[in-house]
Amino acid sequence: MLRIIRTPSPAAILLATLLAVAFVALGCSEDAAEPVGDGDGAIARSPEAPIVVAAGEPMVIGISTALSGGPNGIRGTEYRDAAITAITRWKEANGELIAGHEIVVRAEDDGCGDGAVTAIAAERLLRAKGLVGVIGPQCSSGVVAVIEDYAEAGIVMISGSATTTSLTDDQGEDAFFFRTAYRNDLEGTLIGLFLALNPELGIDTAYMIDNGETYGEDLAANAASVAEENGVAVIRKSIVEGTVDFSDLAAEIASANPGFVGFAGFNPEAALLYRQLRDAGYTGLFGAGDGAASVTGFVEPVGAEEAEGVLFAGCTVPLPEDFLEDFRSIHKEEPSAAFPAQYADAATILLNAVASVAEEQDDGSLVIDPVRLRDEVRATVLTAEEARSGAIAFDENGDRVPPGAAGLEGFVSAALAAQDAAGYENLGLIPCQVQDGRLVNLLGPGAAGIRLP
């Protein structure tokens, strides 16, 4: 039985409307009256301090995603529910309890790109009795705000959507942050390879526009670098999130008439920019990153006919029907954002690791060594059959790599040298195109062909 209990945010939190807290108990009885896993105050946490779940108490899996606030909240609730779906399925396959303890999910609204809100979400999760790990945060700037807090607390966090390249650069083997999401430099190379691998498009100039935030700047810079290495002249532009009038930029681009316009940002800006480009007379190819890949966020506002042919780098990995059926029972709709499969895999990885290292004590309590749990996560190897977003392993920095690969640098170098995008699907990185109002995958099994203008 699935039960969701919402509790009001403390009055002291000024951003209360962004902090609708969800306590999600998986397997609890319908008559459960009180939220579970809520601590009364600060808990002494560190990599050296064992995680202790008291006898008779549940262990808590934290989820840190946006649960309100427009498009980010829409994506975040999908990611939360994908993780819940995976946890439910894990329990069906492995049993309701781990070392005699119930598994409970506590979801906190982390505001996505608002680091201050993500920090409040982390503070609340770290006060939760029985917390063993966190799935998320959702956005890269949120990760930056809390990565040290979780590491100092010895709490593993696995994000399914934070893609900024530098998040893991300086971590090393003693860090506690992992991600089942791909990195922006990988997505950028995929965009650059698209421009290089399709000479029939005649793309010799391109505009790369970012949203002025960590995610967008990083993605646009990496895409521009690979494109330029392949002979494409790139003009970089930046916009401010929240902008609704792109008429000046659209007029400039229409006048320049580049072969391709790429946008690294989110909706509604992506949809608004695209529509105003068309209104200004630009007829060339338009593409965006994973942050804008959405039927509800992009295709429906623009209109299926107008959106036909738009490309996205980083789209929803096709999910098997049995998983989709379980997801729909929780979320009521099909997933449309880029990373539900990666959040499902993050949940599976965390539960596998917890089950492997948890030690039940004579008094019925449960003890987990934080370092052992972290190392067990790092040792993860999931085959394509076991994972939802493609085969998964982690490198020493916590980045996702294909199992058996000699690191990400070697993978990218080989792809660029061969001018071949095959293999990116094993990183959960699948481009798609709007075709007949749907996002159609262009890479991996069952891939469709690109429809050219």
C-alpha cells in the first residue's frame, strides 16, 4: 500500500510555498496516523559515525527534487515517482524489509536551481531519524550548494539529473556524491557529433545560446567546442532565466540565418525562444538540451505542427511496459521529462548497496558503516537488463561510465576519433526529435531516422 503524508513547512522558513514536504511510506498500513522518519533535532553524522536505525524504526530513503514551482516541479515529481516505482518493485523482488526494518521514502522539495532551498531540503533530510541515503538533488546548482554537507555527514547521494561536468571533477574516492545522469560534456559532444555527422545539412555556422546558469553555460560551452573542432563556426549568446521577450535576439538570428540554433536551458524559455525565432523568419534547424525535452513543456505550448523536426539531446529512455504500468499507478501519467529511468536506477543502486552492508544487531537495531555503503555504491555494476537507463558502473569520481570502459575520457576520445555516436545509449544519453507531436528516439534499439527539413 502506498501512503503519502504531507506536512506543513515550519513557519520560520520564508520559502514555505516551495517546501511542500512529502512523507511517502511504502508498505505502511492505511491507518498510519503520524509521519515516519522525522527527527526531533540535529543528529551527529560523519563518515566515521555509524548510521543507526533503532529497533522497530524504519530506514529512510531521502529524495531531493523540485516538487513545486512550474516546469521544474513537474519534472521533479516525475523523478520522485520514478524512484518510488523502482523502490516498490525492488521490494517486490527482494522483500519488504532490509535487516528487519521497513523501507520508507521521505521526499523534500529542493527548489531545483535555488541552492538556498536545496540547502534547507538537505538540512531537513539530515535531521530525519533512520536516513541511510539520498536520491537527488535534481539540479546541478543545488548539488553545488549541498555536496559538502552530505559528504561531511557521511550520507551517500545519487542524482539522476545533475549533469554539470565539474560537479565530480575534484571529488576523489573519499566523496559521497554519485550520479546516474550523464555529464554535460558528454551531451555536448553528442550535439557536436550530430553537426559533424550530417554534412548533408550544410551546417557551417551555428548559434549556441545558454540560460545564464551553471547547467546551460556548461552544456553550451561543450557543444560549441566540439562543433568548432569539426569546422562549424559558433556564435555564443546568453539569456536570463525568466525572459519572455526574445524579439531582438530572434531578429539577429533570423538575419544571420545560421544552419543550426541550439539552446541550453529549460522551458518555458526554450519554447518561447523557438516560437519567436519562427515568427522572426528563421527556418533552420533548432535543437535544445535535456532540460527542454518535454511534450508538455515544449511541444504542446508550441503546437505539434510548429514543433515538428525540433531536436533534443538527452530524452526519456524508453521504459518497459511493466515499469510504465507501475509508474502510471503512482503518477497517473506517462513520463515526459528526461531522467525518470536514471532516478529509478539511482533508487535500485542505493537499495542494493544498503541491503549488502546493513548489519542487524542483537537488540533489533540496524547499523551501516557510511564508508562501506559509499564504497558499495561505487562498486555497482548493473547490466542493461538490470538497469532502466542502460548499463551502469561508476568511476573513482562518482561519474557514470559504461561497465568495462576505461573511463569517460577514453570513451569520448574514441567516439570523436571514430565520428560515431554509438555507445552513448549505454550512458542513458539518447537524442530525440519531435515527429508527429511525439518525442521519437534517434539512438539505440528501435531508433527512428532523423527527419530532415
